[in-house]
Amino acid sequence: MNKTTKNLFKMSAVGCAAIMGVSIASLPVHAMTPTAVVTNVSSTAQSTTPALTGVKIQEKVLSTSSKYLIADIKVPQLTGMLDKQYQDELNDIILSQAEKDLTQWEKDAAEMGHKAQAGKQDFHPCTLNITYELKSDGTGNPAGVISLKVITEGSEGGTSMPRIDTYNVNNAAEAQRVTLSDLLGANYKEKLDADILAEIKKDPDKYFLEEYKGTFVEQSFFIEKDDLVIVFPKYSIAPGYVGSPEFRFSLNHNSTDVAKLDLKKIASFTNKDGVLMLSLRDLANQLNYELKWNQATKTSELMKGAQWASVSINKDSYFIAKMAPKALGTAPVLQDNKTYVPVQFVTDILHIEVQSN
């Protein structure tokens, strides 16, 4: 098992709540607009070798012979990833977790059944359900990520406590786990936590405000179409009727600010190769991006909500959502203490249509 998949296993093993002896930890949060229901999705993988088709799921069904447990277990197994070794290891992680859950529930259900029989009490079998949702297949969102959501829900006959494990992977020739810092930048947490808190305060009767402690390193999330969705465990910050609270915001860079882009108000020059170079500071101001400059690395970061991009002086290597860098044929330059980027940065990295009039 390679290092990246070991890290993925760590992610899947934490972030839930204890279900009758099954090892589960708590999940954290994130977003701008909360929703109760999430639909299906797709996503696009950025890599040196583009994915021609989205990944698919082959379902593996697990069953039990225990008379004390009713199990309905459908385990997702990914097919079609560019990195076959990573795919096999990830599938093994997901299957192993389901098998571990089943074994634990069989053991605990049998103990409860024997105890009930010894006390001559009625006993109704426990239940264990495992389902999944492929939220993004690697062919349709700005971040280019495969997102898989696995829901494990066991019950002793009363209220159940679902565990939600999310798997987010860059579908590249050398696949790797995708984290929130990959998508939003290293300093995302403060703004993210504040955005979620603001949404919670809009409907305070729906949430346990005092239970909201902000996001965690191993925050559960998934990508669905153009949205980043952050998931909280059931009961963690809201009553049971809310389910597992979700907060979402758009990763789509085609915002309403596009129509306001006015090149006449942006400092520019044409370089010796005939490429129009634009002031990054002026671009950020017009499009309402926060711009940060790192003098040590001569790197600029642009941030707005979930949107994040990075450029470095004299490096034809542009990052968007910290995915695989993209070359534009022209590197950023420093002129008169201003960073200038080629006009292609606006169209190819920020995905904004440039209008000169």
C-alpha cells in the first residue's frame, strides 16, 4: 500500500461517531449555503493524461448468516481510474472497512441476542445498511476530482447514527487524495469556519450553535458538479430530524463578476512576443478576489470563497485549486512592483470571458 492510499485510509477510518462499538470518529464542517438534500454529480480529473470517460462503480454485496443481524450491504468498487494500482488499493480500503463493520455488528448483535435470550426477553435483530453515492465521476467539475460518499448506518432498533465516509481523489496518472487545503489553499480554515457560522446563525433554531467548533483537518466533504459540499455527522450540530447537515458553495469560476471585467481599467502592456499582460492586482480588485503576495517565494495567491489560484514570478506554472499546474506559454513577470499575467490566465485559469469593450 503506497503512502497516499495509507493517508486515504486514515481519512476513512476517522471522522464519524461511535455506532455500537464500531470504530467511528466525528466529522467536521464547511461552506456557504446549507442544504438538506444532495443530488448526483460528476467531475473532471486534471492530470498529464486526461481522462476520456468518468469512473464507474461495480457493486459488491456482502451478506450475513447471523440470525441476530439483518444486513443490506452494497460496497462500491471504482473502475476506470487512470492509476490502476491506486484504484485497487482504494477499493481494498473501502471493502475492508465494510467487512470490518459487518464483523463488529455480527459480534455485538450476537452478544445482545444471547443476553436477551438468557433473560427471556424479546429480541429483534439489529440492522446494518451500507450504501453509497458517486458524487463526482471525474469528468465534470472545475476541480477535477472523483468524489465518493459511503454511508454506514446500523441500528439496535432505536434511532440510528449514520457514519459518512467521503473519498476524494485526483484522477491522474499518479492519483492522490484531495484535501480541503488542496482545493481552497493552506489558509482556508478561518474564512470557511466563519462562513459556516454565518449560515448557521441565519437559522439558529435548526442548529446547536454552541456545538459548532469549526472545521477539522480530516473534514468530510465531497464535490458535486460545481459545488463543494461539507458534511457534519448527525446530531453533531443539529437535532436528529435535520439528518447529517451539509453546507455547500460553488467552485464555478464563471461568476456574475465576469460581465464587470473592464480591460480599460486594468493596467496592461504587450510583451515582445505579442502577448497581452494584465496587472494581477487590478484583476483581483475588479473581480473581488483577495490577493496575497509572498515575497520569499515571489508568489501571488488569489482567493474568493472556494476559488483559489496561485502564480509565481517567471514560472510558467499556474495553479487552480491546487490541482495539477497548467502552462500557458508565458510566465508572470514583475514590472514596476506589479505582477503581470498573460490574458490567458483570465480565460484558461479563472475561466472568465474577457471583454475589451
